[in-house]
Amino acid sequence: MTIEPRIVNPAGLLPESIKAINLLHKAAHSAGVPGSTLELVHLRASQINGCGPCVDAGARGMRKAGETDERLFAVAAWRETPYFTDAERAALALAEAATRLADRADAVPDDIWAEAARHFNEKELAAIVLWVATTNFFNRINVTTRQPAPQDW
């Protein structure tokens, strides 16, 4: 099935937005959170949001960076698998809560925040929150405009 985008990717139509996007990426990736953790939360949020390009690119990039198939295949079911550290689990829980804001009255419960804060300092928590928000930003653009996952990998 070929998916046709509704418009060219908005970043392509508004090239000045690339600078802001690059600054968000740089800020989130400069706070000391392991890159693999940031990529896990990116992949999980993208799965929740049904963003084909982000799921595809995220998984491929993680595999290229040496991520194991077991972990890649298990991200959607991270709670039921043994492949993730306690810190990664805390980051994944935070990413899910921050992505599913409308699912509960207390969108990001204190216990989820406290567990993340047990593993990450304030600067690292800020980076995770910023990266989840940036991922949701990308997901919403891609899903709204029906950007397809690349077919020429």
C-alpha cells in the first residue's frame, strides 16, 4: 500500500523551522541521558502515536547503533520483558504518560515522576521531557500530513 502525503513535510515548506528543530535535538541530547534511552522513549512515543516514519526511522537508527533485536521488538511490551534497565523502564513510563496526557486525570502521576527522578537528575529529566515533547511534535506533524515511512531503505 502506498501512502501519499497530504503535503510536503512542513519542515520542507518552512525551512526556517529546521533551525529550531535542530536546537531542540541538540539540547535534549546534551544533558547526559544515554542516547539509547532517548531513542527508546522516541520509539515508544512514536508507536503510541502511530507515526510510521518515526517508528521506522527510530528502529532502523537504533539497530544501526547496535541495539539488539530483542529490545527493539519488545519496546511496545517493555513492562512484560526482561530487556530493559530500571532507568530505561522509568524513562519509558514517563514517555508513555507524557504522550497519553488525556488518558487520566493526573496525566503524569507522582509515582511515575518519582521513579524517573530516582534514576535521572533534574537536567536529565528536563532532557527526557523535552525529547518526548519533541517526538510528539514530530509525530503530530507526520500523522496529520500523512507522511509515509521511507520505502527506499
